[in-house]
Amino acid sequence: MVIDMPELGYLDSKMIAALAGLAPMTQKSGKWQGKERIIGGRASLRRAIYMPALVAIRFNHDFRDKYQQLATAGKAKKVAITAVMRRIKVLANTLLREGRDWQPQRP
């Protein structure tokens, strides 16, 4: 992840999500508003974070809760997975920026 994104730890969360291609973009024109989609960014980074997101949803209660919250709100499964991917990326950026290690909370 650090190889694909050497900026990790130096930018804010919005910039990290945009560079990874995990920030939602809305297409609008007048009164018409399309669906929000993720566009641009580094595809290799998205591919690298997809499987860890699935594992996090399965085994980490914080990520599972976020996924289930979005799924019960009517969001598509891929949208909820993308939100977890973004959260993992922002968390990694914060940990690197602050020089901390990951300390999972026990349920």
C-alpha cells in the first residue's frame, strides 16, 4: 500500500481518498443529478485494498458495523465495501501521520 501511495501519512483524508479513487463524485447538470460513482485515482491501489476490506468486514467488528449500517440503510453491497475501503485508507494515513501502531479494540 505504501509503495503504491508514497504520499500516505502526509496528506489529509480527503486527498488520500481522492488519490486512491475512493472519493464519491456526483454528476450533475441543471436539475438532473446522476448516481455517485468513484472515478479516477490509482486502480492498483483500489485492487490492493479490496480483499483486505472484505477480511476487515468479516473479522473486525468496527468495520462490520459500518458495513451493516450502510447495508441496512439501503446502500448497495459494493457501495458499502467501497466505504470500508475508504475508511481503511484513511485509518492507515492517520496511523502513519501520527506514528502510531494499530490497536484494535476488543468487543
